[in-house]
Amino acid sequence: MFRMIPPGLAEAARLTRQGRLKEATALLQGSLAGTRPKPTPARPATRGRIFEVDPATGDATPPGRAGFFSRAQGRPRPAPPLAMPEGARFLRGGFGAAQGERAWRLYIPASLPAGPVPLLVMLHGCTQTPEDFAAGTRMNALAEAEPRLVLYPEQSGTANAQRCWNWFQPGDQRRDQGEPALIAGMVRQVMRDHAVDPRRVHVAGLSAGGAAAAIMGESYPELFAAVGVHSGLACGAAQNLPSALAAMRQGGGTSTVLATARPTIVFHADQDRTVHPVNGDQVMARAGAAGLRAEVERGQVPGGHAFTRTRHSDTAGRVMLEQWLVHGGGHAWSGGDAAGSYTDPLGPDASRAMLDFFRRHG
């Protein structure tokens, strides 16, 4: 049976395409509650697909404006400079194919040993850049301590006005199509040009990047040994913009469960007002948590947030899935550095937790 879409969603999608995000959100909430607020006078429309907003203000960054919104400041700022040890390199490059082209940055640590090393693919969130994401997650610094290559694919402003990965578009959710094909092509390019251990390639992302990471893990299981989803959504949670808005607010409608558990680590905060935390549960459910033994641990960051960590193990005792729920946190990388946008230094360290998880899978 087909599920009827609430009538307000089409109008919400139109407002979203025009950049009128506050109105679209209010209309969506009103439609779900059975009311229909009156739109405010129209503002000039922005070009392209706009999909994530500053959670503190509800505003969207106009396309073409330099910088991005700082969650703390609520206004654009330039990407922070990245300090690197002598001998380290942060290369610029790009990849093109029939599906299009995207730029990337690749961090090569000064401490990189000879021989095959792990590769971590990091997918930034909306309005972010690779440099910003690297600063906020501190993943380059961690790559020096635990040597690995770190690849940062970069979404373009022409593909999405907010530089969001288009996780909600059917053509960007499937193997060998759209953005998954481009990201996979970048990974293979790096593996061809550098000494990468093919058994230790992992992918992680934040928000729209987290949703894209979930898609990559399912679309290319032979390429990625494990997946990290931070404040994201499950693969298949939406098929268009209206269903994406609904999924962000109340969870997606996907009911597919993988036949075997897919090694996945999830971070989500229970006060996330941009992507509802139920989406973290749905990522875990789709990854195959049913049938695994769950072990729950509660903790507290000194001077910071409390958290609940749930580990799901198979019959051999191997932790296949790991879920962190950060109590009191918002839509931000847990334990991140304030030098980057969308970070919460008071949360448990998501970067270290993900690397620990990836080390056990690959």
C-alpha cells in the first residue's frame, strides 16, 4: 500500500529550493500537526538545491558566499589554517568520470611508514570544506599518531548549493551511479597511486556526509571494511527532497536490513535538532543489529556530556556494531576541535572511537 504524502510537503520542497528554509520547516511541522502556517513574504530565490541549515539560526548560506556558518558564531568565516608537521603533505587533486567530477584533498602524514597503510575516507557535512572538516575532527593529527592516509572528497557548489552530498537523490544512492561512483573512483585512484592496504579502507562522515558514508558502505562492501556515521541517516531513508525533510525530522521510512551485520559505528546526540536521533537507531537496525548480543555502557566526559555506548557482538565475541548516544549534545562532531565548524568539544571523542573501531575491522 502506498503511503500518502502530507499535502504540505510539496510546498515545503518548493520553499526549500528557494532558500526559504525557516518557512519550509514551519510549514512541514504544521502539516504534520494538521495546521498550515501562513508563509511570510518571499525572499530572493537561491539557485541550486539547498539542504542543510545552520542549526542555531535556521538560515541557509547563500550560494557563492565565501566561507561557511560557524555553529558558535552563526556567521560565515574562512576555513582555518591547518598546522602540519615537517614532511607532511596535504595534496590537492580531482577525479572525473562519466558521472561528473569532484575535487579532493589527501593528507599524507610525515610519520607514514613504508609499505601498505590504511586509508580513511572522510565525507564532510553541508557548508563545510575538507580543510574545515580536517580541523574540526583532528583526523590529520590522529593520522600522524596512527599512520594512515586520509582522503577528503569535496562536494561542489554546483552539485549542491550548500555543498551537501545528495544522499536523498535516487541517482546518488546506488553503486556505479552519481556521487557514489565518483567517491569510489577517488578511492581507487588513491589506492592506485599510493601504497594502500585494501583490507583497511574505511569511510566516515558527518550529517549529509554521514548519510553518504552509509550509502558507500552498502554500495561498495568490497571496498570498505567498516563505516562511521555521525549525525547521519540510513541508506534509503529518503528518495526525494520532501521525504528527506521528513526523515531528518522524524526518521526515514526504510525497513531493509542487511543479511549480515555490516561493521558500523554510529555517533548521534539526543538533542540534535537538525537530524533526529532516531536516525542513528535506524542506521544500526539497517546495519544488522538484530541477532547480535548487546552490551550497554554509560559514562561521562570529565566536565562534559554523559553518553551511552552500546556494543553489538556476534557469537564469536567480535564487536560488529557500536552506537554512541551523546546526552545533551547537538548537531556537531562529538569531541571535535572548535577550530572547525559543527563541533562539540564537550562530547566523547568520536574521532578516536572511530579509529579504534576501524582498527578492529581491517
